[in-house]
Amino acid sequence: MSRADKRDTELRAMIETIGCELAIIRRAMPITRLRIEQARDRTGLTSLLCPALDEIDDVSRSASVIGDQVTAALAKLKE
């Protein structure tokens, strides 16, 4: 296996930073979803908060796709 050049090292650091930020999003989303559910249940603001829950689900799915791409990019750098 050859040594990574400066470009590969910098690219790896950038991708790893994306992965770390993504981990923060993944950790926060379930808590945010729970808070919105609780607000909906306690206030009865269903028409306002149900679309917000749908948006939270969209963000969570997107975060999952991004995570897969980060993993694939890091694997490609190891080749």
C-alpha cells in the first residue's frame, strides 16, 4: 500500500469532519422529533406540528444517505 499524499490526507480530513458533523445531526434528530411529538400531544397543534415531524423524517433519511456516501468516500480513499 502506498503512502497517502498531501491531497489525500486533506481530503480524508474534510470527509471525516463531515462525518463528525453528521454524527451530531444523527444524535440530535431523535431528541428533536420527540420534543415535537410531545408539543403536538400536549398542545393539540397537530396541523402545525405533523408537517414538522415529516420534515424531521426527511432530514433523518438524508442524513442516512450522507452517512453512506461518507463511508463510501473514505473506503475509496483507502484503495
